[in-house]
Amino acid sequence: MTEIRYDVTDGVALITLDAPERRNALSVEMSRELIDAARTAESDDAVGAVVVTGGAHFCAGAVRSVLADTGRDPVEDEAYRNLETVYAAFTTIGSIAVPTVAAVRGAAVGAGLNLALATDLRIVSRTARLLPGFAQIGIHPGGGHFTLINRVAGREAAAALGLFGDEVDGDRAVALGLAWAAHDDDAVQDEALAIAARVARDPALARRMVASFRRETAPGGLPWDVSVELERSPQMWSLRRKHGA
């Protein structure tokens, strides 16, 4: 990997976007590396959580050349697949079978905001900038942008950010429910790693819990009685593991 760093400590995989010269804008190659890193974490049974970060600048969206190539001929095979790869960078992070946390400093723009919202939890800098940025460059949002905002913070936030192009800092993001906690810039990554480490102590349980969490909190939700039955099997598994002979 050349633009993604991957490290594992105490059951937590830290995936770092590392292209500071373009503020971690997602190229096709970087997207492939991000997908590979996510799958590497998922395939390692000793990993119980993933933290995604970008250092000083989380992610400035997709590189403009990918968008421009798609715009010239949206159904040309390579252009279509390249944009699909960028989408897969955050849909993969959002679907791997381990709990995920985004540690957001600097700006999370467009596809970069999608990447942050795809995780299960966000820890942000108070000075972070969360903004869609799509309409500002004259294009329609992509990657399920409205759905991602709506499922995290509701319709009003989806309208304000995705439709009207508003921008929020870290403290406002927490107030809206877009993030769990805001910290000073230099504490964000450590705080994200600390919260990830709690669930990562028991990787097998973490993977069972995140599967139930995502099913029960998916858009539309589940009736309570269905959730009781959904949780029964993994809870029985955990009780047998803890107390069985």
C-alpha cells in the first residue's frame, strides 16, 4: 500500500489515509487500497474494531479527474468502474463485519463525508468541517449521500447539509447527532482508539454485536418483538461461551 497505512494494536486496526498533498482525496488506486485494508481487518479474527482516520485532513472527497472522466462519458466502462471503485471505498468500510470508528480532523467533504458517515461511530475535532460540497461544484450528491445523513441525523440534517449545502463544525455535528464526541484536534485519534479498544477486547463478541446492531438500526428499524428474536441467537452463543462447560 502506498497511500493507505495499516497498523494493528491490541485488536484495533488503524487505517490511515495518507495522501496529504491532496488532503486525502480518493483516487481510484487509493480507494482500492482502502478496500484492501478494510478486507484485511475483516479477515483477521484478532481484530475487534477498526478506526479510520486521515491525519490532519480526513478526506476532501473524490479526486476531480475521476468525476471529470465520468462526466465526459458516464457509461464508458473504465470511467463507470472507476467511480464505482470510489463508492466501494466507503460502502466496504460500512459493511465489514467489525465495529468501525471514524476519527475526523480537518475537512470531510463529499465522498469523504460519506466515508465518515459509513462508519458506526464518529469522533471529531471541534474544528472539523463536515460538508457535502457536491452542489458547490455543480454536481448532484452521490454514494447514497442523503440516506447516509438521514440515517445518522434525520431528515432535517439531510436537507440542511445535502440539499442546501450547509456546513457544520465538530461541536455542531455532535449536537445534530452526526458524531458522538468532539475533542481538541490533537486528542481525536487517541479518543477514537480508546473507544474502539473497549469493544476490541473481545473480537468475536464485537463481530456478533455489530451484526445485530446494524440489522436493528437499519433504515426503517425492526419491531421490538423481531429484535428480541434476532438478538436471542447471538446472546445464547455468548452465554454458552461464558458459562458453558
